[in-house]
Amino acid sequence: MAKVTKQIQQLFLRLLNFTPELLNKTQKEAELQHTSVDALVRDAVEKHLKDLSAAREKEEKEYLALVLKLHFEEDRTEFLTEGTIRSWPQKKP
């Protein structure tokens, strides 16, 4: 049964397109942390998704700040695009 479980894990990691080197590193790290490979992969994916979400939120906040800045600094009748907004020079304090 343990051999079947290990084969399933290896197939799963190959499905994720892990290189043999990355697969070996992942298995060694799981052993060092006294956890399973699937738990290690799950935690890594969850952390990665959380980091992506935080980065997206930060980018959106920066974009909104630029829009507000332009709203007050630029003529309101001018047509603005996202590219124009993002390229607007930012004053450094």
C-alpha cells in the first residue's frame, strides 16, 4: 500500500510538471519538515496564491491613488487611458 501511495504522489507531482530535481528537493524538504509531500505542495500553493492576491490588491490601491491624483491635477475634460494614468510622473516626497 505504501508503494502505491508513493507512486500516486510521484504521478501527481509529475502532473504538476515538476522536474526530477524539483521532485527530489520537494521530497527531501518534506522529510526534513516531517510532513507529507502533498501537505508541503498544498502549503506552498496556498502561500503563493495569498502572495498573488496581496500583490494584486497593492497594485489596485496604487492605481486608484494615481487616478485620484490625476483627477485633481489634470484637466477633467481630457480623455485619459490607463496607460496615460500609469505613466503619469509621480512626485517623490
